[in-house]
Amino acid sequence: MLNQEQWAKKDLEYIWHPCSQMKDYEHFLPIVIDHAKGTVLTDVNGKTYLDVVSSWWCNLLGHCNPIISRAVKNQLDQLEHVIFANFTHKPAIKLCEELAQIVPKGLCKFNFMDNGSASIEAAMKMSFQYHHQTGNPQKVKFMALSDAYHGETLGALGVGGVDLYSEMYKPLLLDTIRIPGPDCYRCPKNLNRETCQAECIDQAEHYFAQYANETAAMLVEPLLQGAAGMKIYPPIYLRKIRELCTRYQVHLIADEIATGFGRTGTMFACEQAEITPDIMCISKGLTGGYMPMAITITTQCIYDAFYADYLEGKAFMHSHTYSGNPLGCSAALAVLGLFAEEDILSQTKAKAPVFHQMVVEALSEHPNVGEIRTIGLINAIELVANKETKEALDSKNRTGYQIYKEALNRGLLLRPLGDVLYFNPPLTITEEEMKQAVAHCKAAITAILG
Ligand SMILES: *Cc1c(COP(=O)(O)O)cnc(C)c1O
């Protein structure tokens, strides 16, 4: 039997890990996870880690949730996969029937993908083709917010605004109209996100007036810009973006990949702004983090623009081999079943203020904690060099990364976004686990920053 270190070295002979400078692994070996249960990961040496980032935001209802596992096992012996053009199956039909009841009103047609980036690209192609087929072929561009993240394939990266991921590939990317988005911690108008009326929408108004005629769609992450550093903005901003899109005949594409399924306290973040996007992308929590699956959901109106005799050439010719995979659908159905039977949303709403209070009590006094912001069970801690001026830490010091390693030693899996630490735990996290997580986080911050 190999131990953790031996497995890790074997890993490094072969595996090129995502989003990693592999040289970092020389001094910090990959952690070889043997099994997991609920919020806890256990490595091959038996050391445990609290997974408060939901393994990249996808694990929604705990690892190896017995109900979801059972559903997938049952499906596995029934039908593992089938071609999804001309063919279909009960899990996909039932899933869409159930989703149709809970997505924002008006969304009713479901196109299956196998990852979030693909669902964004499908949404962009759908919007572009819609305009082309309804007399607006000049609408070929996309608008997106500064610091947006919509995935990392070339099309999705082209609408993203986080330089860390896109800078290198600029020559390959779409020419996106970039709208300076809300920045509530460092509000340029010195307002407060609890009471403002999204006065910063004037930026978007300016860009819409100038570019809407050539724009097919605007993409947004509703209420929470995740990869940007868990930046949170108020629903009124989203409502105003919806109004601009309607006024200027620009589709609104809501990227609910990170925010969907209760992450912001409601099933979908769009609900808090009481809006319906023209296209909505969901993934991550959809299968509880069990299977790679995503869905691009749209309206009857958009669907109808593609519905014609074959020879008119209006079909949406987009496909992925694993579209509509039955195992993914069965996991998603189990997730929706749990939301209904165990009233996950009410539980989340009850837990959120308790967790936030713990984080605030433990960390708000620290001189390097600039802001603690929260939505749903998500709590983000932005570390700064100076609390008064909100001056950022020197990124060369990789403070977040140092804290990450320190926290791992203590059995906590944080994975900071630069110098923003955050918790985005499974919605099933217990109060005891929240306490432990906050205590380990505090200890790790103290160990690095004093
Ligand atoms: C994760 C994520 C994506 C990309 O999904 P992948 O499955 O990683 O391709 C897109 N948008 C948002 C908001 C995300 O959080």
C-alpha cells in the first residue's frame, strides 16, 4: 500500500492539474483523497479536510449523499447513456418538467450541455442566431461586466473579464463590449450596497446607448461575481440591467452556474431581482456536484425563431456527445427531490445569519480584514493592506495562497481567490462544522499575518 506522499509523486509523473503552476507542487504535493462524506474529505493517510468550498462550488448537499448516490446507482443499471438526437429518456423529461416549475417564469425550453462553459457558448450562439434569423444580422457582439467570469473555453473566456485567465489569450478572443460593473466595496460613488439605487448603472446606460444596435446579448452573473473575488451587488442593479436589455432589444443571458440552487439564499439569484432572463445557464449545483452537466434554458420566443421547415436551415446545430446524460439527470432529480423533501432552502435561510455572525465575530477585528460580505451561505473575506484606504495587499506576496496552505495543515480546504478568502460550503454543513471552519480560518490568518 502506498502512502500519501508516494501516491502524490506518482500523480506528478502524469497529471497536469487545472489552474495550477505545476512547479508549486514540488514543495506542496497534491493531496490524494481516498473518500468523502458530507463536508469532510479524507486523504489516503486518514487526515481529514473540511470542504468549505464545495469542491469548486459544485458539491451542494454533501459528498456521497446517500439519496443522490442511490439514484445514480439505480440509473446506472437501467440506462447509462444514449444518443440525445431523436432519442430521449425518462430522467431527462422528468428533470425538465420539474425544473420548469422552479426556474424564473417564462423559461421553458431546455438544451443540455456537459459543462458550464459549453452552456455559455451555446447561449451566445443561440442569441446570435436568433437575431440573425429575425432580421437583425448586425447584432454580432456581446456585452459583459468588468471582472466577469463565464468559463474558460475560448468563447466563454472572450466574454470574461478576469485578466488572470484571459490576458494570455487576448489575440484569440472575441471583441467584447466591457461595461464597468458594480464595485460595492470600493464604490466609485461612495454609496452603500444596502441602500443605493444602483446609481452606477449610468455606465451601462452609456454603453447601451452607444453599442446596443450591434449587440446580441449581455451576459451577467446575477448578484454574485464569483471568480472576481465573490463580489456581491444588489438586486436593483440586475433589475436595471434587465430594463436596459428590454429597452434596447439585447438578450439578457443570466449565468447562474455558480449562483443557482440556493447558493444565494433563493433557488436562483434572478428571483431576488424579480426578473426573467432571455437565456439562463445552470450547472455546478445542478447535479449536486456528482456529474458534469449543464443546461442552457430559454424562452418560447427564442425557441420559435429556430422552428421552421428543415430546408430553411434555421435549426440550432449545436451538440455535445454527452448531452442529456441519464446519470446526470438522475442525480439532478435526486437533488430537486431533496430540496422539496428536506426543505433545503428554509434550512439555508436559517443557517446563513448564524454562519455570517460567526465569521464576523471571529474575523472583523483583524487589521487586514477589509470587508466581510455575504449572500446565502457564502461569506467572503477580503484581505487588504490598509483597512482605511482599502489598499490591496501586494499580490506578489501571495498572502491568500500562504493562508490556503496553512489552513490545509489545520484540516480546512479554503481556496482563496487571490487575497479574498471565502466559504461556499455544501448547504448541508452543520453548525459544528461552521464553527470549526471559522476557527481554523482565523488561526491560519493569524499564523500568516499575525
Ligand atoms: C464555473 C463557472 C463557469 C464555467 O463552468 P465550467 O463547468 O467550469 O466550464 C461559468 N460561469 C460561472 C459563473 C462559473 O462559476
